[in-house]
Amino acid sequence: MARSDTDTASDVAVGDDGSVWITCSPKMKESGIHVMYYDFSTEKFIKSRGMGLEIAVTSTGEPLMALENGELILKREGELIKLNGYARDLSVTKQDDVWIVSSEKIVGGYEVYKGKLG
């Protein structure tokens, strides 16, 4: 298994298209690097615009990020789009269904929601 050249990551996600995205560790964030994607042609992680604590990837390779405050951000065609909702964890299916663990604690844990990216 190859080791990344990015120091450490907080989260990793792989899209149905094979794209690989990471959210960076606190140490990397201190240097201004928050989100990176893996470039298979150079075999290196490349800095990308975005930020987040948790990350998932859509079927077309677009990262969906949950910020430290729970806000959801989708990077689509280079633009960062704030979505409705908050999450502490998330996942995206190959049909672009989004599953999130809510950021609001309830008795016994956290609620789970399913949505659809449009």
C-alpha cells in the first residue's frame, strides 16, 4: 500500500468514479491545507479549495464536506455550495443518496437522515 505524501489526514473518501479525497490533519490545516485529492498521473495528493472535518464523494467525483461546525459544503464545478443541514458524519451512495449522522445529540446518540443530491 502506498503512503500519502501529505503527512496525515482526518478523513478519506473514495468516489464511485475512483477519485480519492482527504480532509487534512490539524497540523496540515495550520499550514493552510484543508482538502486534497489524489492525482493518479503524478501519484501525489494535490491541494484543493475546500475545507472540512468529514468528507464523502459523489458518483461523479465531487467532494461533499462536513465542516467542524457541521455545515455541509459541496464542491461542484470548482464552486463551494452550502447545503441545507448539518452533519457530524456523512456518506454518499453511487446513486448520490446522502446519508448523514446529525450534529444534534439526542437521547442515546445521534439521528440518521437520508437525502438526495440534486
